[in-house]
Amino acid sequence: MKLSGLLHRTNHEPPGVTGVARVDRRAGDLLRRLEPGDIAVLDLVDVDRRTAEALVAAGVVGVVNASPSISGRFPNLGPEVLVEAGVRLVDGTGTGVLRDVKDGSRLRLHEGGVFAGDREVARGVEQTAESVADAVVEARAGMASQLEAFSADTIEFLRRERDLLLDGVGVPELDVPVRGRQALVVAGGPRHAEELRKLRRYIREHRPVLIGVDAGADTLHRAGLKPDVVVGDPNGIGTEALRAGAEVVVPAQTDGHAPGLERIQDLGIGAVTFPADGNAEDLALLLAEAHGASLVVTVGVQAGLREFLDRGRSGSNPSTFLTRLKLGDKLVDGRAVAVLHRGRISTGVVVLLVSAAVAAMVAALTVSGVGSAYLDVAADAVGSAVDRVRGWFG
């Protein structure tokens, strides 16, 4: 009995979660290096939903943020996503954690403490569902000032990019025919793969131009659908999707630098750049509109008020807002299209039902006593119609 107790104490693991530390100030670079079971160490004020979902998809067990994940400027969505997924989130440790924690070392997170072995290397605030909810409520109080800043940013963005938004100046040419066709833009937003599955009937019937944005290109490829156009940073898109034969459009900064273009060159794939301040989703929408798409259906593209504010950290929300104004009634959410197609009856079914009804009527007339009289009337009507048509054409 004593031996059992001794073994229990010897094998007892310290509380908290443990994992391999992956350290980087830049969230984009960090996401490409993460593996399941890692602990991400970064410095990101106001973690947005897209970044949080990428962390969850990478399988991290913990996130150590040197900065506040919710600063109070606006109710950003990232911390809620992390906590709901069971990821341990330690906030506001200070930038020293990026220096004191070595990449590849083993970390343990417990009650706000960051431990390397038995040594505490940093301390912050461990977020819970309750603390995140309270922070979101407080952040909503700052939405008025955030909306004012959004208005100023929108005016400034329109000043810089008015030629692009109003006249399509700078939109690259495409070889794939778009004019007069519908376009389906698939981005890597929440539940985008599920939304795409619900659009199978729509895709079969209308054969839209398929535009994959970032992770959306990989989703199209996995679904057995060949994207016609791929838009995004090639570093975040799978090789198979890039080599599937689609035209590749790489977003570039206004000075011409295009992150990820080196990978395209290494793969031997042709690509064009799209210099603009907007994010990849917005550039894909502008591509479809500028090349004459009759309708643009979106999947995985979130554009509600919370999403606009959630993107405020990256400054992309003026682009998102103005792009949607530019497309106007051409822009349709894929979920609405899926609902409409789910309730539709195909032409073949309608023809079958009408044929069955006519056959039933003919059978009833044939066996009834007045059937021959009705048939004679129908024959006379058809004969008169034929004579009139002959008279029209002399």
C-alpha cells in the first residue's frame, strides 16, 4: 500500500497543459510552423477570429500572448473562439516572454503562469469563458469611437484606391472567361467547407467560375472541384491547389512587393500580382466584378458589423465595406443560394409530373362515355390552329 502511494506521488504530473513552444512575433509566420500539441507564443493585440480559427485548426493546446487579446477597443472574436475550443489562453505576459522562452522548448501553462520546467518564465491572465464574455461586454462600450475611426479610415482608403474601386484600374487580366457568367468565391471563413457542400446542385446547374481564396482554394481542391482562379498568399495555399491549373493572383503591397511570390517561382507556376491595400477576399470580389460576372456568390466570407470591427486591427475593414458597396446587388451569400436550390424542383421532375397527369386524363376520357366527344373537340381545335398558322405564312 505504501509502495503504491509512493509510485502515485512519483508519477504525478504537474497541473496545467504542456507542449512545445513555437515563438514568433508575426502571427502569419508562426501559423505556418505550428503542429498539433504546440503552445503558440506571440504578440498580437486584439486576436481576430481568422487567426484564432487558424490556431485551433493547427491543433495548439495553448496560446501565450504578450499583449492583451481583447484590448477593449472593440469586441473582437478571437479569444472567444480559442476558449470555446478548449485552448488555454494566457494574456498580457509582456514582451519579455518572446525573449525568455526558447523556440522548441517545453512549456507548461497553469493559472496564468508560464513555466519552463519548474521555473516560471512569465505570468499573465488566464482567460476563461466568463472573463472573455465580461471583456466583450466592456469592449462594446467602445464601439462608438471605433465606428468613428472606421469612418475616417474608409474615407482615407477611398482617397487612395478610388481609381481601383470606381474604374477598375490595376485589376489584372484573366484568361478564364468571366463576362456574363456567375462566379463562386470560396474563402476560408467559418464552416466554409460545409457551406460549399450545400452548393453542389447550384454548381452543377450554373457551372460558375470557381475562385478560391487562401484556404478556400484547398477546400475546392479537396471537394473535387478545380478552381479557375486562386487568389492569396501562396505560402498559405497547398501545392496541389496551386498546381491544379488555375490562374494564380498574388496580392501585392502598393510598393509592388508580393509575399509568397518566391514560392510560385520555385514551383514553376505562372502568376500575376494585384497591388492594392485590400485583403485577398476583397480582391477576389473585385476581380469577378471587374471582369463582368453577372452574379457573385460567396462562401466563407463574413461581413457583419462584428466582422467589420474584428478586422479593424489589420485595417482591412474599409476595403471590405467599400468592395461590397461596389458589387451592390451582384453579391449574394452562398447560404441563401443553398436554401433556394434545396427547395427547387428540377425541370425533369416537372415534365414527369405533367406527363403523368396528361396520361391519367387521357385514360379517364377513353374509358368514359363522353371521351370520344372530348377527343373530337380537341382534334378540331388542333386542326383550326394549324390552319391559322398556315394562313399567317401564306
